[in-house]
Amino acid sequence: MILMKLIVGLGNPGKQYEKTRHNVGFMVLDALFKAFNLKPQTKFKGEFAQVILKGETILLLKPQTFMNLSGESVHLVKDFYKIEDQDILVIYDDLDLPVGKLRLREKGSSGGHNGIKSIIHHLHHQDFKRLRIGIDKDNFIPTADYVLGKFTKADKGPLENALQRAVNACIEFPTMSFVDLMTRYNTAE
């Protein structure tokens, strides 16, 4: 049996959504595509690529269904490759964390995130791993406007640091226990 892991970055397709707070999952996947010199294919309702990393096949997916339907794309890849639930890592934005803060979790609720709600709906459970990237919030800006807005200049340094650490966490995901991965990246800044 071939060991495989699926790493999913959530976001919205289209130029108008590039570099918005809601697209940090896409930003991490784009950095992974670049790090491994991959040209993703349009497949499984997403941008899809695979790479062998330390003897394990890693599937990389950016659903192109828009955030609220992300589960459709994830479900297609999971079913086609028979991916085990514990081998799925989903990367997405989190309003409840400061900009640049990473938080890995083994499972949990959607926390109100529509992309995660869709994945839970399509997989019929919430037992998949998550990598949340903090985008903070602004109580004076409606949430929908805020998440679809661009990062500020002040956010640039913490964001770039977080994206690099998220890429490193993804690279170590296949070879490190998830508890060790959480210990390393939930505490490091």
C-alpha cells in the first residue's frame, strides 16, 4: 500500500481574491508548489499536484469551488486516492488568532469557518487535521468585508513569517508525529 497524505489550502479563486486574508491557505499551497517546482493541474475541482517527500506521496490541493464549497473538491480527492482521515491536513485563516500565529489541531468543529463547514459536511465527520493561520479581526469592519480585504503593511512581516513556518510544518507533516508537529509549531513564533 502506498502511503499518502493530502494537504489542502483553502481560499477563493480569482484575481480579486488574491492576497486577501481569506486566502492564506492558498498562499501556503502556492509556496509549496514553488518550493517543489510543481505546475498544478486542474483536477478534482481544484488545482492539484503531487510530490514524493521522504518516500511518501503528498497530494496538494487548492479547491477552486469557492470557500463555501471546498468540501466537494476535498471529497473527490479523498475518495479517488482512498486517503485516510488522519492523513488530511487543511490550512485556513482564523479570525480568533493574531496575524501570523499558527495553531495546529487534530480535529474539531468548524468554528464558524464556511470552508471547514463544507469539508465536515462532505466527509461526514470533523476528524481531520487543521493548520489555522491567524488573520486577527477588526470589530469595526463587518467580518465578510474584513476576511476579503488585503493584509496591511504592518501585517507583512508576521504574515511572511507565518507562511514560511506553515510551509515548514507541511514539509514535516509526513515524517513527524502530529503531536510533535503541534508542539513545535504551536509554541514557536
